[in-house]
Amino acid sequence: MSNRRDTRVIAGIGTILTIGDESRPCMSGDISRGGMFVVTDQRAPEGTLVGIRLVHLGRRLEAHARVVSIKATGLGLSFVDASDEFRAAVRSMMDDMLGQSGAGPGPQSTARRASVSWLKPGGGKLTQLLRGRGHAAELTDLTLEGAALACKSCPDVGESIVLELTAEGDANPTTSSCSVIRHTEHGFAVRFVAPSIEFRRLVSLLRRGRFKKTS
């Protein structure tokens, strides 16, 4: 039988990470009852005690954690002496994200559709005029760090673009700056550059909902 403590779910949760005297905002990559992975360029040796503050649905939850792994994109953390309130809140968040209570992991909701387009960055009014009129593309892969797109028109490798991502039911796209990292057989792949919390949250939502291209 699976241990819910070890169940990890993709979760773009706003997080304040404090290492020593330095506090910085970052985002979670995934979370479980026992710990979480945070996407950050902050570094600390394994075993370092850090402070974390989660900002979720208007709530601010604080706890201590210990660094248990170091990766290129961030730090793996294990919660230490977390309060009952904190652990209950984490359980609640996981239940919301899994779309169930007490069952094993796995997306349970129907697939959400997503449309995507890209355009070259511009300033001021030009950007506003171009918004929603970019090059239409098909989303073929999506991670917390980037995406792969199928598209007839491809920017150059190394070029900076603006990606517009729209989930079904949303009136306006959510955007992020991106860097084109390679061309593929049917299009190109990008890495997100300093994505906003809103954009990360949408990416996390679409990943949990098994995204589909909007027809």
C-alpha cells in the first residue's frame, strides 16, 4: 500500500526560502507530506537547516526544512518539526491537487485544453497590439522549466521570444519570456526565463490536467 507521505504531486506554490540571513521568493516544483522540491538558484550544503514560507490561496504557512538534495534547478527539502497546522495544510493542498481524498496519486479530472502562441518581444503599445496575434503553435510537451512546440514558423536557436499560454475557459493568455534552446523535427523547444508565479501556476495546472491542444 502506498504511503501518502511519499506521494509527490506537481505543485507550483509560491514559496519564500530563507537560507541564513537571505530570503528569496521561488516556486515549488513538487510537494509531499514529508518535503518538497523548490526551483531556485540559491544553494546550501546538504544537511543545512532552512526556513520556508508557503503562500497558497491567501494563506501563509511557515516551517523549517533540511536540504536533502541539490540539483541544477533547485533544492530538495525535508520538513523538520513542522506544526500540525502546516502538515494539515499540506495534506489539504495535496488532496486539492490530486482531486480526491485519501486515494493514490494520479490525475482524476478531465483533460483541460490549452492553446499556445509565440511572438517576438516588443515594447509598449506594440506588445499590446501583437498580444493574441502571435504565431499559433501546438503544445507537444510541457515541464516546469520549458516546453516543446510544433509550429510551421520557428525562431532562431538562442532567440528570445514571448510565449502566450491560454487554458480553456480563460479569457486572456498568460505570458512568459523564453529562450529558444533547440529546433525539433516539427518545431522547437524553449526554456522559460524568469516566469511569473501566475505562469508557473498555470503550467502546473495544465500538467496535472493532462493538457490538450485547443481545436
